[in-house]
Amino acid sequence: MIEALFMYSLKSAFVLMLLYVPYALLLRKESFFRINRMVLLMILLLSFVLPLINIQTLSWDSHPVVQVAQQQMLEIGMPVKVATYLPEVTVHGKNNSIQISWFHIASLVFAIGALVILLWQIGQIVRMGHVIRSGSLWHQQEEGVNIYCHADDVSPFSWMKNIVISAKDYEENSREILLHEKGHVRALHSWDLLLLAMLQVLQWWNPFVYILGYSLRDVHEYEADDSVLRSGVSAKAYQLLLIRKVVGASSYTFANNFDHSLTLKRITMM
């Protein structure tokens, strides 16, 4: 079971790398935010689905006509080259047995790492949910979104239908910050991050899955910024706000943070 899951992880990582590289070369710096997001989500979904497809059934050797021809060639004594597949091969010999044992060890390391990442991510979600509701000065609901105002100097962030903002930010820049976080909520960005988290558990050893995660978070911020500007906020005033808020960032990796670390990119995309 562990070996099969490890093999699935390898195949999934190969699909992700094969699909993400063209995106990084062609679309990453473009301002088609919705299209870029859909492409990244499609890459995530295909990384889950494509490794499950049995490619062997599509092979040339499985075609009935080819099989009949191969049988006739065997009857007259002609050599036939038949394709073999790794899962069907039984390996013997001292050297080969060493290779198999190393595969088992790698599978075990993969399983341990996946479990650690899964527990860490669950802990992050639980901790963030606790912080959202505890320590708030007041709570109100606007347009189906729960807003929690905290006395602490917490960086604004959103998760699902919840927004956290400090009392200082609410007094000084509540309109722009809440518009930005509501943009995350309306676009369902938190669900994207959950899907990404699932893939990171499966491919915790693959650097490309984290690079894709950065790209997805960047697109989320671009979309939320665009929703603010479409609401009538001055681009210049909003850019100055981003510059003032560049210091300090939320430690909740699952949340959509207003103080995101790509301020220069966000300003450029405007």
C-alpha cells in the first residue's frame, strides 16, 4: 500500500512539473488573473487524476489486431518484441533485491513525511480557527462574511467566510482592507489553498509543488487587489497603503493575508 502511494506520488509530481513549466514560461507574468488561476487549479486537479489513468490499456500491444499478428509470428518461429511493464515484472538476483529494498525504504520515508506534513497542516487550521474567534473585541456580519476585530496588532487575513482585522487597521483603513479580504472570500480562495494543501501532503518532497503554491497565492492577491480597484478605490491611494503595510505578515500559511510579501509585484500588476 505504501509503495503504491509512493509510486502515485512520483507520477503526480511528474505531471505537475510537466504542466507547470509551460505556465511559468508563458503565463506567470501576465495579468489574466482569472485565467491564470483556472490554469493553476487545472494543473492541481490533473496532478491528482492523470496518474490514476491506466496507460497500459492504451498501448499498441493491447490492440486485438496486433495480438493476433504477434501470435502468428510466434507460430512460424519469428521473434516478437513484447512490451513489458514494471508492475508485472518479478525481479531476481542479489543486486536487484538491493534496489527493491531501497524502494521500500524510500516509500517508508515518504509515508512518514506525508504524515508529518498532514498533522502540521491540520494543526495550522485548528490554531487559526482558534485565533479567529478568541480575543476579538467585537464580531459582526456583513454581506454573509464574519468580521472579527482584534485588539492585538494582528495582520489582516481571511479564511473561508471569516475576516480578522485589528482595531487600528479598522479605524484607519477599514474600507480598503475589508474590500480586499472580501475579494478573497467571494472568490473562494480558501478552497484553492485546501486543494493545494492536499497536493503538498502527497508531494511534500517535490519543490515544484511549493513553487506552484507561491504562484497561486500571488494570483489570489492580484484578484483581490483588482476587486478593490473595481470598487472605486484610487489606485494611487491603495498602492500607498500596501507600501505602509509591507512590514509584518501573518504567520498563518493557510490564510489569505493582506500583508502579502509580493507588494512590488502587486503594484506592478495594477
